[in-house]
Amino acid sequence: MSSTTSSDHDLDLHLGHDDIVIRRRYETLSIVNDVLLGLEFLVGSVLFMSDSTATAGTWLFIVGSVQMLIRPTIRLVRRIHLTRRNGPGGHESSQDF
């Protein structure tokens, strides 16, 4: 699939099978990370309701905070991967995750 959009800058999109596979893998990884992150913060919040489980809740918040750093790392690795594959720009979209 190939298309050109005119605005301030032209954008050429070349989506071959390999590009789609790469994008889907990173998107899936990002979604799994987001689901785990949400679950960790939810369970951590519930654990804060009792003094006896507050320490476990604190650890879940710490792990969740580390996972918040994983998402931009996934995006950076994906961008580098696409740049190596497609050249500068890596055909990113404003709707990328």
C-alpha cells in the first residue's frame, strides 16, 4: 500500500508485510504493558485499604511506576527498529501508541 498526503510536508507511507508485523508486535507489547500497569495500580490501591497489606500495595505501586517507564522505552525501540528498516522517520504516525 502506498499513498501520499499533501500538507506542509509530504508523507509517503509504504506498508509492506514486514512493517505491519513489526508495528503489530510493538503495539501488542504496549497493550500488554498497559493492562499489567492498570492491574498493578488497581490491586495496589485495594491493598492500601488495610494496614496489613499496605506494604504489598506499596511494592505494586513501585513496580507500576517502573512499568510506566517501559512504555516510552517500547516506543523508542520501535522507532529505532522502523528507522533501521525504512530509513529516517520510520513512517511514524500521529496515532501511534
